[in-house]
Amino acid sequence: MVPRAVPTTVVALGLALVVAGVVMLTLAAPPQRVGGPLPTAGGLVVSDPGVLALTGRPVTVAVEGGGAGTGVFLGREDEVRAWLGGASYTRLTGVAAIDRPAVEAVAGGGGAPDPAEADVWQREATGPGAELRVEGARPTDVVVVAAGDGGTAEVVWDRPARHPGAWPLVAGGALLAAVGLRWLVVLNRRLARRRRSVRGAGAGVRR
């Protein structure tokens, strides 16, 4: 007969896998969002094409303060480039760290135009506290951020907060633990029958 230590080990292993999966889904899960503050001292911030779809999930661009001229504007790359002309701006290229967007300065020969006066935008949010949330961004979509004087800006991408292997670990561990428990129940029943058989045989001998 198989020792009880074998199914007990199977149960323990299954529970360990379940715990590991739960930890991956909670304590060890990656952040649900990535991004952070944008530098606004250089005037306009303009994203590269494809950057808005960096995580394949919605992205939120927001500005605080700044007064007149503050806003977030969504447009097509070709139209935005034509509108910018040779102006200087800050280029948003992606993510440098979990809490820091990747940017670089682009030197131009003129000052930044006022996006509020342009008619190339697909969507826009203007004024202090403006926020634009973009879902299903296309490869040609770019965003222009104008924080105005003394304003601040932030870009944050949503992203799944899970490990791909977490749920398979939980499911596999639960199945393994269930098999081990069932195995233990079967072994215990066999042991109980064997003990009853031994006691019955001993009683017959004593008679």
C-alpha cells in the first residue's frame, strides 16, 4: 500500500502552488499603471506615434494649473507635424521607468504655437485641470500637452496587474491538492477496512 506520506506531499505541493499563484496576483503583481510627470518648462510636449498605445490599454494625459492656454489635444501625426512647423518642443518617446516617462528636447527655430487656436484636433480638453483619456489609440495618434505658465502635466498608461502564469499556478495547485486529498481519503478507508478485518480475525481466533 502507498504510504500516506505520498498523498500528503501531493496536497502540500498543491497548496504551495496555490499560495505562489495568489502572491503573484497580489503582493508580487506589477503596478497597474506606468508613467508620471512630464517636463513642461520647455513649452509643448508632443508624443511620438504609437506611444499612446504603449501598453495596449487606455492612457490618461492630464494638466494642472497653468491658466490660459492649458490643455491636452489629440491629433494625427502628419497634421500635428505640419502645425508644429519648426517650433521647439519636448518629445515623449515612451517610458524610462515605472514612474518616469521618457522624453527628449527637440530644438527648433521658433516659439511654440498655441494649440487652442488650431483646428487639427480630433479631441481636446482645455483649461486648468484638463484631462484626456484615450482608449484604442491608433498608430498615427499623437497627443500635444500645453501646461501653460507654471502648470504641471502627467501621462499615465493603464496596464494589466498580473503575471501570465499566476492563474495556471492557482488552478493547477488546486487540482493537485484535490487529487491528493481524494487519495488520502481512499487510503484512510482502506486502512480502516484492513483494521476492521484484522480485529474480526483476532476475535474469531479468541473464540
